[in-house]
Amino acid sequence: MSKTTRLIELLFYINKRHKFTARELAQEFNVSYRTILRDLDELSGLGLPLYSEVGHGGGYYVIAEKMLPPLFLKETEAIALYFSFQSLEFVPTLPFKTETDYALEKLYQHFSHEARKRIKKMNGRIAFWSPPRHKQARYLDVLLEAAVERTPIAITYEKEDGLVERMIQPIGLYSSHGFWYCPSYCFTRNAIRLFRADRIKQVERTRTEPVDLPFQTVQEWLLEAEETDEESFHFLVKLSRKGVRKAQSIVDVERFVKVEEDGNGWIEASVPEQELPYFIQVIWTLGSEAVIKEPQVAIDRIKEKMQAMWTNYV
């Protein structure tokens, strides 16, 4: 058996065991004790997180997480994987951010000289842009773990009128326009509510019993949220020609824009109650190029904002 083959099989063998000794490995692979020590030292240098204890009952342990066995990729596949990692560069916060950066650096170091040159050229020609946000989501790892383990957690959440305490059971996480969102079952409201992750200021684990959620994944919730008309408003907005162009550049609104022959148009959508303030704010940014026709609660909110604006300049 060649040294390279032995190291690969040794890595497979170690991954299956919580604890082992050098003598056990030497016997398993039919090599000397000193050879196994050199092999373990080489694997450690390659990044295998080994810990050793001496004395009776001692041996080797793999720290924290196990190493994956080697993956053999074509260079084009590796480059595609590299840019898949890099697509996360402009996302302000990520679960496993440190691990992602480290994996990207590892991958880059194993490219040939020619591939590195090509990647440098491509770096200046492609970007997966996401709007930069100043607020950072501090608890993405905790929220993701709670979603995976289906564990209720207590949070302190920032609303417009101050901080509130909530007990939630997260469904999952999704990113949109530079923000992370966490749809969760809210024990206070006895219903599923959407929380923006950067507004979660504190998280504590609890012993609250979990509930059975109607969604197994965040993708299921997103599809349901797109289709449901429950507790929603008929949102109708008249647009000028300029308003049409502006609205078509807004990702969350573009699919609802209807254009007439003269270039004017409408926004018509069924908007969930909890998302109505967001859509009102979007229309506010369009200024006089947009006029809300329905619902009345949205018209009243625009009037309040206009009155507040007017007061600032009196």
C-alpha cells in the first residue's frame, strides 16, 4: 500500500472512531509504531484536529468535528464551488462565517497557478451583490440551531415602540435584500410571526415544551406565505409613467406592477397584514408618482406620514 493510499484510508478509519491509539492503528494497517506516528503528524499538519492524552487509558481523540475524506474534483468543478462560496461575500452576516472564509481559503490554496490567475481575472468581472446593512444579526447560529433542534427560545426583540420579550420556536432562516429573517411560532400570539434577525437583541435558552409546527422547512413556509390570502389586504396603487419605472426596479413590488398602454400603471397585490407597513413605506418612497387607492388603513397611514413631514417644516 502506498503512503498516499494509507493516509486516505487512515483518515476514513479515524473518522469512524471517537478514540484510538497509535498501536491499534499500527496493527490495523500493518506498519510500525513510528510510521503511524509520522502519519498522524502529517494528518495533523493537513488540518486534522487531533488531541492526545498520555498514560493509562490515554490515546488520540479527534477534536470537535470530524474531517471529511478527500474529494476529487475537476478544476472546473472546484472553480464553480469557489464562486459558490464567494457569492456569500456581500452577505453581511452568516451562520458559520469563520468556517466559510477558512474553507474558501483552503480551496484557493489548492488551485494550480493557471487556475489562480483565471480566478483573479474573474473576481473583477462577477459579483453577487447584496445591499450593505449596518445592523448585524448576532444570533444566526443560535436561531439556526433552535430551528434544527425544534427548540423554543426566549428573545428580546426591538420594535418601533421599544423592546419586547417573546418566546418563539424558529422554523428556519432566510436572507432577503441584505437582511436575515426568522419565521417562528410565537407563544405570545399563538401564531407564526416573522422576525428580522438583526432586531433580536438577546437570546436565552428555555425549558418550554416545543409545539408541532405545520412546516418542516423554511422553504415550505415561504411557499405558503406567497400563496396565502389569510389576514391580508387588497393593496391597490395608481402609478404614473415614472412611478411604473421606479416600481419595476423594486424587487418586492416588480411582480405586482401592471402597465397600461399609455405607460401608466397599477400595483395590485394581496398583502398580509404584518407586511402592510413595509409596502406602505415602499409606496411612500415613490412620492407623488404613486397614489394608494386601497386599503383605507394604508391611505390613513400615508396621511399621517405626510402630516408628520409637514410639521417638521412649519
